[in-house]
Amino acid sequence: MHSPTTLPELRSAVVGRWSSLSIELRPTEDRAGRGVIEPTYLTRDFTYRPDDTFVGIIRMFGDDYGHVPLLEFEFAGELRWGGAHPIAEGAFSVDYILNETFAVTPLNAPAAEMLNQVPAPGVEPFEANQRQDILGRAFPLFAIEEGQIVTDYDLLYLRDDMLFFGAKHVDGTPFDRPERRPHQLQVPLVRGS
């Protein structure tokens, strides 16, 4: 099976839907600023469109088998492709610009209560299973300022029909600046239906 080695090949090959094989474990920087790294259990579902835009859905769970759904994040926007990434031949830097949608859905009442512990100006109180788009709004829990367009600085690599993103940093810090772009590969996604 051919794995793309050029950016045009990769851009074409990623078009479609990609999903997690199972629940994934990821280190996450604690939002309370205590410096504690917390385990996060999640699934990812990404759809890449031919016009270099994307939709991503991350669903977080309270357990490592995915029996306790907590939160769902839906985000969409533009892809800004960069140069070759040194992790592997055919890997390229890509920036995810969340300028179309950034929605949060608590999947149960305790998750809604947790989100409501840090009020956000202009954001209605969260309720279980009620989606709210926070695009362009201040959201202190995620350190997002009013009017800010969130960008993740990542990488993509496709091999044997498995799509790899960059691995999260072991200290849980986000990919929120170019200098924090990842250097390793994460658990791959597989083609979805």
C-alpha cells in the first residue's frame, strides 16, 4: 500500500473520515493550574474535506473503557499546511485553525456542573446534552480570550491507511504555539465509514 511522501499526496489522501480504534489515553495539563498532569480518556473523529477544511469531534470519558461519557467537543475550521516534519518521511506540519465552530456539550449533569464552576461571560450555564458554540467567546476554563481564534500546531502522517497526529506532550501542555508543535507520533486513526 502506497503511503504519501509529498504534501499534495497527503492532502489528497487524508480526505474523508478518520476515527479512533478504541479509547485513547492522553496526558492533560490540569485546568486548575496546580501543575498536576491528569489522565484523559477520549475518542477522536475527524473529517477532512477537499477544500482544506476539517471537522473534529473529541469525546471524553471518565473511565478507560468509555463507559462514562463526560464531554464532547466539536470544532471545525481551516487547515494551514506547513513544511515537512522531521519525524518521518511524508509527515508534514499542519495548523488547525478553529474558525468555523468550537462547541462544547456536557454529556451528563456532573460534567455540566463542572463546566459551570468557571463561569464564562456571555455563555449560558451548561446543561447536560445541550451543545453550546463558544467560538469567539471568552472561556476561562480553556484559557480562551474574547475574540480569540484557537489554533493547534500539529503534524499529520499517513502510513498503511492509518493517520497519525502528533503525540501530546508528556507534561500535558497543549499545541497552542508553534514552538509547542509535537515531535512524536500519537496512536493512529483509521478510516471511518
